[in-house]
Amino acid sequence: MVQTLSPSSRFQMHHHRRYLPAKLSHPITVFTLLWMLVFGSVFAWQTNSFDLIQRLRRAVPPRRPVPNLRPFVFNLTDFGAVGDGKALNTAAFERAVEAILHLAKCGGGQLNVPRGRWLTAPFNMTSHMTIFLEEGAVILGIQDESCWPLLRPLPSYGHGREHIGPRYGSLIHGQHLVDVVITGHNGTIDGQGQSWWIKHAKKLLNHTRGPLVQFMWSKDIVISNITLRDSPFWTIHPYDCTNLTFSSLTILSPLHGAPNTDGIDPDSCQNMLIENCFISVGDDGIAIKSGWDQYGIAYGRPSANIFIRNVTLQSIISAGLSIGSEMSGGVANVTVENARIFDSRRGVRIKTAPGRGGYVRGIAFRNLTLDNVRIGVMVKTDYNEHADSGFDPRAVPEIDGISFEGVRGRGVRVPVRMHGSVEIPVRGVKFKDVTVGIGYKKKRIFQCSYVDGRVVGPVFPAPCEELDVYDEVGRLLRRGTWRNVTGEVDDDR
């Protein structure tokens, strides 16, 4: 070992020199030891530096290459944006949209939003436009509601959902558009809805809160590979649109204290795919709608041909997946496949009432998993929230053709509760291959009233007596009994 000696120790070293090997005094040997010391120090420094660089790389991942999805590509900073979370970038977004507007005949343009926090007021997209959110990019909605424009009520609703009169627009908005894409490397759109929720609870808002993303009367819309969180109101609300694909989305809001923050609400939309999404929100995970009472009946646009697959949903306040209650234009031809609903108040819920009109028919659920859900499947026909007193109570909806095949569950308090009525019977129900572990012993845990349909093959727990029972090869074993028995009710919504 080579030690570094202080000046006071030199005499001691000289005094004991006879104990050192003779060869150590040779100049070449001393030089060799000094060279080894310098080399070892450099090697240790390089190793430590490499470790430091590796740690820094892990802390700030390198920028992933951004694909060019349009003929023309812009960066948000090209238009003067500053991503510090404080500077307001509305004008930069608007200038970018204006630049892409003029490229429509050339295939449109792509706006890259780089890593950073980009505060903005609401802005409109244009046709043939792609917004690409890079990893670490966050679009922040301004919390000052005076910066959010007021829009006319939706024609199929008559007025705002929460207040009579106009409604706030969405953070990202578009009307009469075609070929619009919002995608990225899992960047985020953050509505910063906390202030909206508090003001709503304190009744300080005079207009209906706005969604996070809303497209109206548009077609060929794709939203994929991003996170959307903390919307003031419904998160994604396509209205009267066709040809939509929502894929690989994460949608989040607090499970409590974030009212009406539905995940995805198709409203009078047709030809739609929702797939590979994780949704955990303060209201319905997915809610399919088509207008409200007499206004929706008059507008007359159904939601139809919707395919939902490979989704995970959570809603402690409401349901993983709902149809209605605003369904006055009709809902038809909906398939839900490979859906998991966990830690929720309800799994699947269809809700309507006299005065809604419209219909719910041709709805198929396949491979549905319910994990710690209070009510697994629920149909409610007295959900009496009306637009105003002008609804016609004689306008009753039709519910027909709802099937469930391959349902598994555990910790479910009430597997099925379907309550029709004299005015609104529930017809054409089918259950096949159902096994649900119950988490609460009740006398009638499979509850039905004014329901007809069939059970095919083994179903656990035992189905209600209103349903016909068939074996696996289609032979009738028992005819159902039409009854009006509501049984125990532990959830009035």
C-alpha cells in the first residue's frame, strides 16, 4: 500500500529506511507505482462518472423519436409556446391550427407537443390534423372559467345538462371536422378539474361544466396512446360523430369528489371502436347516450354499431359501463367483449324512465369479469331525471335483446337486478355460462321484475324464476313465470 505522508513523518521514514526492501529505492520502481496510482484514480473517476451518467439517463429518459404521420410537421415551440406550466400558450396553439388549416389539400399537418407543461385555454382543432403528445408532454387546461367559451346547448338536450342556458366548451374542441388524430407516446391532457369540482359542489357555477375533449358532427376521429385526467366534466364526449377509434387510453380522475367525470361518453355516435383502455373515474367509466327526453326524441340520432373490447373499468360512485340515462334517440348494436370491472358500485347498468322514449336493443356482453362489485348487472326503468317539465310521460322506451355470455365474478353483492315495469318491460334477456361468487347472503340475490328471457346451461347463483331455463343443447327445462317482485332493494339509483 502506498500512503501519502505528511511533512512531519519524513524523518520517521528515513529513520526506519533499513526495514524497506532495497528494490523500492530504484527510480523505475517508484515511477511504476506512481503510474499505477494515477491510472487507478482515472479508472475510478471514469467508473463513477459512468454510473452518474446512467443514473441521469434513468431519471430523464432520452427523447423518443417522433413519427411523421402527416406530410407537414410542426413543433409547438415553433409558434412561441413555453412549456413551464405558467405561460399561457393559447395563442401558440391557435397559430399552429391556423398553419395546418391551409394544408388540408396537401394531407394536413402534425403538431408535436414536446416534453413540458403547456398551459392553455380551450382551442379548436381543424380537419386533417394530428396532435402528437411526446412522452412527458402535458397539456394543462386553465382553471379560470372566464377563459372557457360558452356554447349553445346541445340540440338533443335542449339546454345545459346542469343549468338552463349555454354550456362551457371543451378544452380541445372541434365541429364539422374530418380526419382528426390525437395520439402520442403517452403524453397527457390534464383538465385540472379540481377548481371546477369545488365550485360545482358550492353551486358557484352558472353554466354546465365543459368536457375535456369534444368533437361534434365529425367523422374519422382517432384518439390513442395518451392519458387524459381530471376533466371538469365528462372526459371524452363525441357528439353525433361517425367512424371513431379510441385505443390504448388511460383515463383518470379521483374516485370521490370529482362529480360527473365520466371516461368516454359516445352520444348519438355510430361505427365506433373502444379498445385496450384503462378507465378509473368519478362517475361512469363508459356511458353510451343519445339525447334527453323530448329533445333527444326530436333530434332522433341513435348511438349504434359500437364495439368495446379489452377494457378495465372502475367507478366507486356509479357504474363501469352504462347505457343511458340520456338515450332518447336510441341505442342499438353494442358489443362489449373482454371487459373487467373492479372495485365499483355497479358493473353494467342500463338506466331509463318514462318520458325518455327511444330504445335499447341488440346489446351483447361476452367475457365479462366482475371483481368486488356491489351490483353486477342492473336495469333501472325509473331513473327520473328529466330535462324539464315538457317531457311526455307516455313516451316510454323499449328494452329488448340484452345478452350476457361468459360472466365471471367474485365478491359481488347482487349479481343481477333487473327491474322493468308495466310500462317498460325488459324483454329478450339471455344469460349463458355465468358463475358469480357472491359477497353478501340475500334471500333473492338474482332479482327480476317484469322481465322475460332465458337462461342457457348452468348459471350460478340460481337465476330468477321469470326466466325460461334451457340446457346446453337447447331443450326447455322450465318455463319462466312473469311476476312483479322487486325483492330487497339496497341501492335506489
